[in-house]
Amino acid sequence: MSRCISVTLPEPPTRSIYRGSHEREELDVIRRHLKPDDRVLEFGSGIGLITATCCQIVGSENVVTYEANPAMESLLRKTFSLNGIAPDLRMKMVSINSGQEKFYVSDRFVVSSQINHQANANELSVSSDGFQDVVREVQPTFLVMDIEGSEVDLADEAIDLGCITKMCVEVHPNIVGDEPTSRFIQSLLNRGFQLDLSSSRGDVLFFHRSVAKSAGKTAGELRAA
């Protein structure tokens, strides 16, 4: 059952962006499936609409969110202040390896990406944390990911998803193609996730698995470690 949660956004210009359908599908998944005892790791904060919703359900202390676009930091902090929340905001990229990575910033912030798929995008060099290191540190149960095509990097089944039992992922076949997107989805199925078709809408997919295991440990054992 979907919760009724209200998030206050800065204006201008963000209220006009979010008044309509933007991120409606992600919000529906979060409201239906995020539980108070979950711990959230989010890749792609945007202006913090999903972040704020997660904080209202699980508490700021249980939300870690990454945003690679440095131009979004001011809006993010305004959103957090307006809603009285204080998640762990990390203005970095997340990629397979840590270090410096290229990031392409578009005038339309929602399509800025590690993949250069927009004409006239500005190339930046940004600091990146390694995905595996972040998962091991944060120990999330719920992963939220909207990173404009870079989600397909997680198709490598050698990457340990740790205690993650739920994932809300927006896929981007229009950027990376159908084959890489299909490999990514299949890799999650191979790792014990189910694709919840009743909760998925369009390119926003919800996956879940009953028990997460890593090196023989359950999710509960990992979080307690």
C-alpha cells in the first residue's frame, strides 16, 4: 500500500519540473516497498525528491546519497533544509573503480551522465568512489539508482551486492542499448533477484530477493558485523 508523504521542493525552477510526472514511478515504488527498518543507498540524488521521501520513511541517519553533478549541491541542500532532513550527501560519482572519472554535464540536469550522450555537454573530472567499497561500507538493504546508463556496469556478477534485498532502478536502453540493459537485468536475476512486474513501470524497475547472501552470510549477519 502506497504511503501519503509530502516533500517540499525549492522554487524556482524545480517546482515546475516536479509538478507533473517526473519521478512518479520511482516515488510509487519507494512508498510501496521501502520499510522503516531499511537502510538506503541512492545513486543519483537529482534535487533530492526521492532522497527526502526515503528520509521520511527510514530517517536521515539511514540514507546515504551520491550525486556527481556539482551544480546540484545547492538545490539538494535547500531541499534537505526545507524538509528538516540531513542524509549523508556525497558529491561524488560511483563507478566500478575509485579515482577520477569523466562526467558530462548537460543544461538539463536530469540527463547529465558518465556517458557522453548529449550534444554540447560539458566534460568535468569528478571524484568517484568504487561501488563495491560503498556497498561494503554502507551495508544498504535498499538500492535506488538513476545514473543515466551507468547502471549497466553492475552486470558484472563478480560484484557482491551484499545485503541488498530491494532495488529500484531506472534503466536507460535509449542511451546504452537493449543488449547491455538486458545483460544487466539478467545479471540481477542470476544473483537471486526477482523482477516485480506489478511494481515496475516503463523503464523504472523494482527487484527484490528474500535473503541476501555474501560469502555465506545473510543480510542480517552482514549488518550486525
